[in-house]
Amino acid sequence: LKNEFTGVMTGKGLTWGGSVIRPEATGYGAVYFAEEMLKTRKEDLKGKTALVSGSGNVSQYTVEKLITLGAKPVTMSDSSGYIFDEEGITREKLAFVMDVKNVRRGRMSEYADKFKGAVFTPVNPKLDYNPLWNHKAECAFPSATQNEINGKDAANLLKNGCYVVCEGANMPTNIDGINRFLDAKILFGPGKAANAGGVATSGLEMAQNSMRVRWTREEVDARLFNIMKTIHEVCARTAEKYGTPGNYVNGANIAGFVKVADAMLDQGLV
């Protein structure tokens, strides 16, 4: 009636209140979370091979940050299939993917046509597993869609030496896959924690709007890193407190529940 909207919209364009790093945030955040998990074993991403699914924002910026931190991403995918580049996806190759997907709306098969040595494998609906997850690698970043890693995929990852799985997509691993990862006691970052970077940066966008300021890329990226570091610390600390050290699924679930429960108690709702 008043022609007034009092809600909040994030992900806005930069010319009307948006924030830098917002498109990159989920992918960057997932990589930051993986790096924090590795630090618990006195390791980092440098020199490690990574399998990445998808070719949208999350995948593209996961690959970009992996390259920055010295890892070697070797796969990307879309609904038609996936590419495997044993030499690694470089910044030049990633720029080509971004042009194909963001500008020309093409298919990942063009990558194999462009870069010698890369192999494109089309989707085979008869398979009960995804061959993308059946390559040797230390790290996996499912960044495409839900339920893209099943029990057989998880078994293939473990068989091929993968011990870091960090979910960039929403619920990309089904319950069978999750249980296999937990039983193997690898570093498994569930999406509700590992892919929180996007939502977190929406919060940073709201903060900038409220203060009528615009932070630089470096400022937003630094704040995103600190947020992901804190999320990791809370998950790890909570998992240990409740008797399941190293189980980030329990840590994320319990920490989230306790935060909501405490707020309800503080406000007299319980």
C-alpha cells in the first residue's frame, strides 16, 4: 500500500549496492575451509591434485583459488560430461572455461578441443557412479549439484588416495557417501559449513550497505577468509567437545543447533 519494500536483497550489481567477491565467495570459501582442515594435519593445499565438479560460479572460483594456493585442479564438468586435464587447469585454461560458460554458453567438450592432452568423457546414464571421481587425487571439491557423490563414488575417491573432500555445492554427497567418508576418518567438510562463504559475503554486502561504504576486494577477501577460519574452528571445537573429534558433520550440526537453541532460550521462547 505504501509502495515500500523493507526486506533485504543481496547479490546486487556493483553499481547499485553490490559487493565485490560475492560471485567468488562460495568457491573461495570452500577452498579456505579445506586449507584450514589440512592445517590440523600440518599440511596445506600446495602441490596437491584436486578434482572439481561443475563449471559455474562455485566451480570456477574454486579452481581459481586452488591455483592461487598452489594446488593442481584437473577436472571440471557440466551436464554433458567432464574434462580431465592431467597437466592441470591453469589460469589461461580457466579463462577459456569462463569465456565458454559465462559468455558463449558453450559446453565443456570445447576444452578438450582447445587444449591438447585434455580428455572429455560424456555422461553415461547407464553408469551407477561418476567417473570424474575415479582419478588419483588428494582432494575433491563437489561443486555442481546435490547427490553427485554416492557410495560407489566415495569408495572410488578413497581408493584413489583422496583424503580431503570439501563440499562447495549444497548436499552433493548422499548419506552412503558421507558414511564412507566418516568411517575412513578423512577430512570431510560438509556443505553447511564449507560452502557458507556465499551467504557470509551476502552478510558483508549488507554491512557495507548499512555503513554506506564499499570495501576493496582485498578487504572483503580477508574478511571472508577470517569467517571461514572461524567456522572451521567452531566446527572442530564442537566436534571434539561432544566426543567426535575430527567429525565436521557432527561439529557443524551441533554448533548450528546450539546457536539456535541458545538464542531461543535467551528470548524466552523455551
